[in-house]
Amino acid sequence: MNQQTPPAIPKWFLIVSIIALIWNILGLMAFISHVMMTPEMISELPSAEQALYQNMPMWATIAFATAVIAGSLGSALLLLKKSIAKPVFIVSLIGVLVQNYHSFFVIDSMAVYGSASIIMPLLVIVIGILLIALSNHAIAKGWLK
């Protein structure tokens, strides 16, 4: 009976996974807030922002949903030590990229919100890439099955 003991998972991995889950749940909450905006709520926004909400195509909303749902699911899978977290994070990153394509190239949201509006989307992309890298690292170390 030569059973191999699984490699010890460092505490930092658990901490990072919990932070990733919290981050992605915050994104999920932002999505829910976005889709729950009533016409009355939208009418209270400045006219340029109203146009952004009123003209958002379904494919951009689906990309947003894909990004946050897959990101949350991927983070939960990290906590459950499942290697499928990596392809789920890849799907999330694709959703983020499609959503940002819409925001910056289709509707030019920087014209409405200013150049500082690029900071959060870039941060989301970087975190998405880092979560894929973390998954790769954890798979290579044998922490995820």
C-alpha cells in the first residue's frame, strides 16, 4: 500500500483564493446592480450615461454576465481544489475582454467617464490573467485535481 500523500497547500493559496472569490462576488453584485437598474434610476443619470445604459447590446450584457459568473465559479473551484478552475477563469477573461471591447471601442466610454475610467478595466484584466496563472501554478504543484 504505497499511497502518495497529496502535497501540502500553502496558507497563502487559501487566502488568495478567498480574496479572489470576494473580488468576483463584488463583480457579480455590480452586474446585478447593472441589470436591475429601472428606467427611473437610469433617468436620474447624466444624459451621456443614460445613453450608455440604453444602448447596451445584449451581447455586451452576456459578456459581463459571463465574466462575473465564471470568475466567481472559478474562484469557488480554486477553494474546492479543482483543476477545472483554469478553463473557467479563461472563459471569465474572455468575457472581460469582450465587455471591455464594447466599452472602449464600440461606445467609447472614456468620452463619458474620462481617462481615469480605464484603471478599473485594466485592473480586472490583470487580475483575470493572474488568476489563470495561479491556477496553472497550483495545477503544476499538484494542489488542484
